[in-house]
Amino acid sequence: MDIPHEKLVQMYELMLKIRHFESRVRDLFAAGEMPGFVHLYLGEEAVAAGACAALEAEDTITSTHRGHGHIIAKGGEMKRMMAELYGKATGYNKGKGGSMHIAAPSLGILGANGIVGAGLPIATGAGLSAKLRKTGRVALCFFGDGASNQGTFHESINIASALDLPVVYVCENNMYGVGTRQCDVRNVEDIADRAVGYGIPGLAVDGNDVIAVYEACREAVDRARDGLGPTLIECKTYRWQCHFEGEPDTYRSPEEVAAWREREPIAPYRSKLIEQGVLTEDEADAIETDVVQTLDEAVEFARQSPLPEPETALQDLWA
């Protein structure tokens, strides 16, 4: 697949944004500056960047409790995200959603979700809406390996398959559902093989290779937009941190974590772009410098933003 240079650079910048954002959140949370819980996306940057780069602006995504990377890759502003994590009124959801529930419908971000597997039916509904209204939009659903054992996974894909809905289901298989190793609770090596039961394409790719993710998702998105129905894509990757920040890492060996850190997605991709003449060393450095500066401004924006006023507590409630 011939990928334009600007798309290649876009994916590099997106991965850097995610890496630096999550690293800063890790440090700020450890320092006690943020309320609640955070589930970091460090190590999985290529999945969000590659998948969202395959979408158009009007397309939609659903996310998970580990959703910061998805939000950034779909165009979320780091300053409004950071403000939301701080619980500030200037956040995407006025400080009421926090880390696990950032939504920005104007960007096609239908919401991160603290319930495992809950994004699957939402994305399926978005696909049904797009088909009925003939908008040409595609919905892309991010979910984890643990969610693939939920009933919502099977129900959603069955409906999407039966109705040929324009949905791409992207499974981020990082090997663990909280602290449970997935090979202990699933008797298939590739989650993508489950696509056979629903008569749709299923493929597994290296989730640490942003080009592989982009190409798989681009083909699936084009297929969906052409009215040919859904695709299941499994991206094999690894989260560097524990399930949530502050959790003791008692279920993974140091050797396993170190081995996956060696397979990190950004440095090899940077080297490839420089070797191919897409970027120079100085240009790659400049992109990273700009990302860090923007992040510094985002943190300061969040710190200086006001908390929500008490009288707004019951606003924006729809259930």
C-alpha cells in the first residue's frame, strides 16, 4: 500500500503525543496531582495511531477505560484532556468524566468507557445509524482481549455481520485482562479466528508495527464504507504498566516486561522514516520538541483551570 508522506509523519507525531502524554500523566498521578484512577496506554501507541490514521474526520470511534491514546489519535486536544483528568471545568466533559469517560462527539469520539466491552454495542449502533442515514461514515471500536470474552462482543459482531454494518472491530490484545493471562481463559490463540463464526474477515497483526495496523485498518475501513460489512482486527501488543497506576505488578515477570519494552513501536518507526528520507534527524527531533512544548502548555492549562461550580453537579444528566 502506497502511503503518503504526510500520513507517515502524522502517525509518528500521534505516537509521540500518546507516549509523552501518558508518561506525564504517570508522573503527575504519582505526585498526587490527579484524582481517581488512570489506566495508561504506554507501549500500545501504534494501535491507536495506525487505526485512527485510517479514518476520515467524520468517522466515529468508541474507546475503553485505557482510552487516552484513542482520544489523542482521533484528534483530541491534550489541554482539554489534561483538564478533564484534573477534574476541571475546562475539560472535555467539564471535569465530570475523568480519565475513563472522555467523550467528544464533535470529533467523532463517542466516549471512553469504564465498563469492559461496553463500547462494542455503541459502535454497532453507530454503524447502524450510518447505514440507515446513508452518511458514509464508519465506526471503529477499540476493545481489549478481556472484552472479547464478554457477551457484548459476540452479540455486537453478530448484529453487524447480519446487517452488513460499517464497523471495524479493533481488539488490542495486550495478553492480560487486569491480572489474568488470557491464554488461561481462552482456548484459541488468535482472537481474530472468532470472526469465522460470524462470516466476516478476521486478521491478526503486529500491534507494535504502526504500518501493519494502518494497512489492516485502512482496508477494513474501505471495505466497510463500500457496504461490505464489518471486519475483526486483532492487534497483538503489550501494556508496559500494570492494569492501573499504583497496582503492584505481581502477575508478570520482569523478563517478560523487559522483552516487550525492547519491542517498543516508536524508535524503530522513527529510524525507518529517516532511512526512507521521509524525515531528517532534525525534523524528527523538532516534531518531538513541539509535542513536549504543547504538553507543557496543556499541564499548565489544567492546573490553572477552575473546578466545576457546585451548582453544575446535576447538569448534563440524561438518564
